Amino acid sequence: MDAPEDNDADEISFDDIDEDIEDVTDRDSAKGEGEVQILTATLAADEAGDRLDRVLAVHFDTLSRARLQALISQGHLTLDGTPLADGKHKARPGVYSLTLPAPVSALPQPQNLDLDILFEDAHLIIVNKPVGMAAHPAPGTKDGTLVNALLYHCGNSLSGIGGVLRPGIVHRLDKDTSGVLVAAKSDAAHRGLSVLFARHDIDREYRALVRGAPKTMTGTIKTQLGRSHHDRKKMAVLRHGGREAITHYQLEEVYGTLRPVAALLSCRLETGRTHQIRVHMAHKGFPCLGDPVYGSGAPAREVQTILDETGFDRQALHAAVLGFVHPITGEKLRFRAPVPDDMAEVIEALRDLG
């Protein structure tokens, strides 16, 4: 059986992705669906002069100061009908109206989305995740995720496994990385898969199109990876701290006649850290083509022309192979998926370069 492999170090442990989850404490949205509410407060002359948000916090005592400040900055407060957008201004006498937007559920909701299912039984489901689908909801991606699709497809069997925000998810692929991803449908399978990933007893291979080419046909990159000291949204190779990350690569194809302008690599993960392959490739000087985060510097002109003409605007990374022993039945499973059409089109155009 064949399917995609899980994303490069895009694949991530739960310790790594906790920061992706929105803090929903003290949010109206944690209450579930509802209607727009309007709160009013009349400030007398003796309340004027202090900071507006401090004064209103006393009147709107069901809201935290942080929530109140956010609503004000978003334009939900008026004074005698005139919108206000800065709670740091001095309070003035008058009638203040605060609009609370209709709350939405903080929990993922089932959605009928297409799934490319490679395998499914009572304990596991393995899918070929398309480009553009996030693994689970996060700030900026409230729905349309794999979790939403799995909740619809699997129904109650998925509820709560691995936590209500990421039910069934044991690892993940970045939104713009395609490939094979496995989710658990039972608590026993979830525990078993978690052990396999923790022990690195998972066969994971990726296909990566990179700028330039490594000097050797095969190689191993071994570093410490952790959050960048300069940008907490990025991962980086660290001299001290972080977690050990090991990537093995093999050169599959080289493109360019006079000099290598791009290459196709097969990368095998020994560990699965956040953005591991993308960071490792960039660290060695051959970043993934189209990588908006780690692909600093422009590719050769002819390569950029191909990217522009094909409209390719994501990291050229695909989780091609995923293999493991079924945590419940003991069956050896291995799935493979071909690179998606957009990446295949780029590969064909690069081959024409010679």
C-alpha cells in the first residue's frame, strides 16, 4: 500500500505545537454559539479623567481587561453613538455602548470535506493530505482543517482522543506540505502511535526540491534545533539547547547544464522536529524552493521563471512515504503517495533545463 509520507520536520511533537493553539480562556467564544450582545454603561462626571478602559472594566465586570481592550481596539465601543478605538484615552461623561460579537465555538466542528483515504480500520485512518489543508485548527485557521474533516468522517469515535482541540492527531504536516499523515481513532492506537513516534520507529521519507544541490550523493545532517532567538515563529539550528535533529538525504536528480541550479532530494527523518527538513536544507545552503520562511535568497533566474510560470508559491516539500507497525494488530504498514500535480509540473520543467 502506498501513500504520502509525513511532512518534514514539519512534523511536530505535541510539545512543539502547543504554541499554535489559541488561548481561549476568558473568551466569549469559549461559550459556544450565541447572539450579538450590547452592554451599556453611563459614566457620571465624577468618573471622568481616568483611563477609559480602567473605568469601563468596573462597569463591564464580566469581561477581563484584556478582552475589553481588544473589543475597544476593534471598534466595538461607542460614546453617545460615536465610535471609539483607544481605551487609553481619558474617560468622559456619557453613555457608552459595547458590542460583543456573536460567539463562535472554540472547539473544532465537523465539516464534510474531501479526504484522500489510503487506509482505515477501527483504530487508524491514513490520508494523503493536500496542499493548503492545515492539520488542526489554530489562530487564523479556524476550520477547513484535517481535524474538521476527520470529525465529520469518523463521527463520535474520534471525540476527545488526544485532546479536544487536536482529536486523533499524533503528528502533523505543515499546511502547505502535502503527503501521508496518520490519525488515531482509538485511545489505544493513539498511545501506541505516540510511542512509535517518540522512539523514532516510523519510516518517513520526503521529496524536496531545493535551490542548488548538495556536493555529495548522500549525506546526514545532525544538529540541535529549537526556536529562533530572533523570531519565535521560526525554528533554527542552535549551538546550545534545542533538541537533536537528524536528517538523511539522497540526491535523486540534478537540474542545470553548466551548474546545478536545483535538485530533487529524498530525505529520511531519523527525528521529527518542527520544520526539520526545511531548516536543515537552508542551513546547508540548499533551501527548499518556494519556501516563504526559510528560503532566503533568490534561485537561479531560470528556476525563478519556472516557479513564476507554474504559479508555484509554497515550499517544495512532500511527505512521500510513511511506514510503521500497526500499534494494535502488529501488521507492517507502508504507504506511498506521488508528489502532487503542482510539484510534478515544476519537476518536469526543471528536467527540460538539462
